Amino acid sequence: MPVHKPERRLLHFISLAFVKKKVAGGGQRPVVAGLSLTSMIDFLVVTVVFLLMSFSASGEFGIPKGVQLPKAENVMDMIDAPVVAVTGRQILVDGAPAGNVGSIIEADRLQVIEELKVLLKQRREYWISLKGKDKPHPGVVVLTIDQNVPALVVKSVFQTAAQSGYPNVSFMVDSLPHAK
Amino acid sequence: MAGVDVGGGGGKKRAVDAEINMIPFIDLLLVTISFLLITAVWTHMARLNADAQVPGKPSDDPPVDGPKPKDLHIEMRGTEKFVLQWKQGQQVVNSVELPRKEVKIVQKSVEVIRFPDLAVKIAEEWKTNGQHAAATDEKTDRAVLHTDNKTEYKYIIGVIDALYSTQRDRTFPGGKTEKIPAFNVTFAVN
């Protein structure tokens, strides 16, 4: 189909006074309501800006299925560090299996979890190989633990992390607003 | 069609002002809003800090003789009471007992454990016995948590949260002052 030069448009160049009069109401209430695009676009732009500013990277910390985090008020912002997750059944380091919760409960004593220790040491050595020996290792690890896990498992993971070169342990929690 | 046209051109000449088509612009904004709303994270993750107290590298400097720091030991093994003890090394300096009154709140089917009485008592104890209250002091008092092996993790977090409700001012070298927890928590091995 050939492309034609645009012709003159109705209502813009051809006035059609009777149509304008009808639409405008002709002294009565108009039949067509106008939509103010300016305010609508303003609203959309403000919404986009607000959503972009409130977009948080802290949601990127993947919480394994089956982990229900406890809630706390007096918290600190999250940091980027290796994540050790403890579900009701197993221990994971950044998603990789690193121990069994059942065997710790069965043993009924505080212990160093060897698989976890090996994986954490590997991560520490990898960090040092990347950053160089001159830069001190931060030694920070984040524990993502299900709220019903017994203290024996928590203490065992805590002690293992400390012995693997991660003395600064942080417990991941769901932030609560401050009560008045 | 929605658009912005300021007219011009006079019928013969080319219009000096171009017409901006608003529909794709509005479409773009709506798609952006939809994307941001769908990908938004509505739960806010945070952390509670703890210190595993691992000894550092051996130093050539001779050990400094002086009074040992006072630590607050929180005994939460009993179901009826908390025992708060200030210890200097192995010596008990002060000991207080507190009935264990927990407040359980259910939020979106998640049980939240709080110890408001414990938080108040810890704040009082720190005001009396705390050693690192100065804003320029970079150290914090240490709290040692004693818990039995069967206590559920949510109760431990409840106690740590009560501990961290006591806060103090800390002035950093640049002159900036912030509120920081008055205690740093660690676990007792027993």
C-alpha cells in the first residue's frame, strides 16, 4: 500500500463547529469528560521514582525453602558475606550441603562440623587468593537459621564458623518495626 | 489519539513544534511500575551481630596487667527465671535474678518471642556496671549467653534482641555520632 502524505485532519484543521459544539455540551453539560494527561503522567513518574528508590538489594539473600527466620527489632543492615543456612534437616553454605542437623542432635554434644569447616576454609582461602594476603580477611559469616532449630545446632555452627576463621558471626532475622 | 500539539504551521509551512505521542510513554511507565511492583521484596532482612571471641595473632607486646573486664553473663537455662551475673574473670561481682516473662506475638502465623522485662533490667544493669559508656570508647561490654542444648533458636534471638535494645552513643574518628548496641554477645560453651 503506497504511503500518502497526511491530509488535513478533522477538528484540527477542519473545524466541524457543530461537532465541537455537541461535544462541549452546547451550553449544557458536556457528554465527553476530558482526561488530564499531565497529572496522570506526573503520578506515574512519581510512582516509578518512589519504587526505584525503595528497591532494596537485601532481598537478594536467598533463604532456603523450609527456613522460617525469627523476628527482631534491634537489628543492623545486612552485609555481603558467606551465608550458612540451617534448615530443620541440613546445613548449607551458599546452597551447597555442609552437614546434617540430625546427626548433631543424635550425638547430643557440642561439636565442630567437619564438612562445614572445610567449605568455610575454602571460601576464606579463595577470598585471600583474590584480594591478596596484605588485606585482612573480614571474617564475617551470616547464619540463616530456622527459628525452631535447637540451641545445640546453633552453638555447633557458631563454634565451627569461629574455628574456620569467621569470628564475626551475624544472625539473619526478619526486621520488625520498633515498638513504642 | 493522546498527544501534545501546540499547533503552528499555518496550513502550508511545516509545523515548528513536533507532536509527542504520549501513548508509548504512558505504556512504558505502566510496564515499569508493574515490573517494580512484581519484583519488589516486601520482607526486610537484617542481622544481629555476635562475636565468637577467637584469640588474635600472638603479639610481641607483654600482656598488660590491670583489672580484668567485667562481662555480663545471662543464664537462660531455667524455665522460671533469668540470672544476670557480672563477672570479672571467674569472680562474681554482682548477681540478679529476674522472673522469666516472655511475650509471644503471632505475626502472619510466625511466633515472635520478646522479653521486655529482661530488656529493661539489662539497661538498668548496664547503667550501673557497664564499663564502656563513653562515646569515644571503641570497645563494647561483652555479654555471654548460657543456654541449654534444647532451647529453640527463636528464644535465643529474643534474648539477644533484648540485649541489643540497650544502646549508647559512639563517636567515630570523623566526628560522626551513631547509636550502637552497648553489648556484644557471645555464647558460653557450657
